[in-house]
Amino acid sequence: MRRWMFFWFKLPRKDSDPDESFGRIAPGRMLAMIDRGAYWQCGCVIPKGGAEELRQKGIDAFRESIARLTPFLADRVDTLKDWTNVSLLTVQVNRLKKWSRPGLLCIGDAAHAMSPVGGVGVNLAIQDAVAAANLLGAKLRGNSLSDADVAVVQRRREFPTRVTQAIQLFIQNRVVRSVLAAEAPLALRLLNAMPLLRRLPARLMGLGVRPEHIET
Ligand SMILES: Cc1cc2nc3c(=O)[nH]c(=O)nc-3n(C[C@H](O)[C@H](O)[C@H](O)COP(=O)(O)OP(=O)(O)OC[C@H]3O[C@@H](n4cnc5c(N)ncnc54)[C@H](O)[C@@H]3O)c2cc1C
């Protein structure tokens, strides 16, 4: 199991803002922004043990750092009145050893908790559900489902889960750590230099390691 921490907060969204979720990276700082329509859901990555230090510097310093990183937010960072508007979130990446037992099958985050990195946790949960429907639907309808049948879902979905989590952890541990340490990570420099290389992580994260299609 791996843990990762960040500050999680909302800022109002305006019509003139960019219309896609995105992230901002600068040496020592990293901010992910998810477009939720009326507001931006923001996640600011915190170096290990850094939350208390940031809090001690005060909410003004935090607001300024957000505005420096993303200048178009400068006119609304004051909606963060104090630290009660900023939650400290601990994200875990983990997996069950066994996804099923008699009468129970765990899929999605119940079987494998995903990090927000790449925004793929929902994809994986839906792909698990599609795979489960494809593999078990007919037997369920025919009342002939066995525990061994249920275990097949884990065999199909564990590999894509492992690979996706490994990519998330790589990004988390190498790229994010380097950014927070104000270094230019090798992986980012390579992706910057070779546009073709960028397609691979985009494809793996966007379509998934093992895409699923409804067959039933
Ligand atoms: C901070 C954060 C941001 C994330 N951002 C993204 C993102 O932008 N895009 C993305 O794809 N993934 C994201 N993820 C990962 C994503 O949230 C999960 O991988 C995904 O939600 C898993 O879906 P799920 O249906 O398996 O579980 P969940 O979405 O957790 O759904 C489980 C549901 O079961 C309900 N429940 C729990 N216990 C009970 C009970 N006893 N009785 C009835 N209901 C119950 C819960 O309330 C919940 O609604 C993020 C994760 C984190 C931690």
C-alpha cells in the first residue's frame, strides 16, 4: 500500500476560464484542477511531511502560491477564507489479494483503491463491471454460477489493475517527487522532447491496459 497527501479545495469557475481539466507544474509546486462546471476542484500535491509546514506559513502564503502557479485564479483565491476550506487528503493505492469469497465479489475501488493520478479510477471500475457482466451474466441468469466462475473476474482484471497502479505510482513517486524537489524529471524531459512517446501513456491511461466491451 502507498500513501500520498495533498490539499483538496474548491475555487469558483468563470465562463472565461479554460474549459478543460488540467494540471500546473512549477519547480517545487504542482496543482491539479478538475472542471466541475460551477467550480474547480483543486488538488495541491504536498511533499511528505509538508502539510504542517505549509499551514504554519499561513493561508495568505498558500493563496499566493496558488495565484503564482495559476495566475487566472488570483481574483478568487480569497474565497479560501481559512484552513477549514482546505482539506488534507490522504490517497492510498492498494489491492486485495483475493477479490472474491463465497457470495461476494469486489470490483472497482473495493478490490483496488486507485490514486487520482491520470483520472482513470472510474474507467477501471467500469471496465471491471463490464468484464464481470460478460463473464458471469449468463451463468447468473442460468443459476449455475460457481465460486470458481467468480474468481475468473480477478484473473482477467488484475493484470490491467497492476499495470495502471504501477504507472500511477511511477508518476507519483518519480515525476511528482522530482517536481516537488524542484528538479526536471527525466521522464518529463523525454516526453517533452519526443511527441510520439506521449501517445503511449495517453493511450494506456485513456483507453486502459485491457479495454472491455459489452458482450452480453
Ligand atoms: C481525491 C481523489 C480524486 C479522484 N479523481 C478521479 C478522477 O478525476 N477521475 C477518475 O477516474 N478517478 C478519480 N479518482 C479515483 C476514483 O474516485 C475511484 O477509482 C472510483 O470512484 C472507483 O469507483 P467505485 O465505483 O469502485 O467506488 P466509489 O466511487 O467509491 O463508489 C462506491 C460507492 O459505494 C457507496 N457505499 C459505500 N459503502 C456502502 C454501503 N455500506 N452501502 C451502500 N453504499 C455504500 C459509497 O458511498 C460510494 O458511492 C479519484 C480518487 C481520489 C481519492
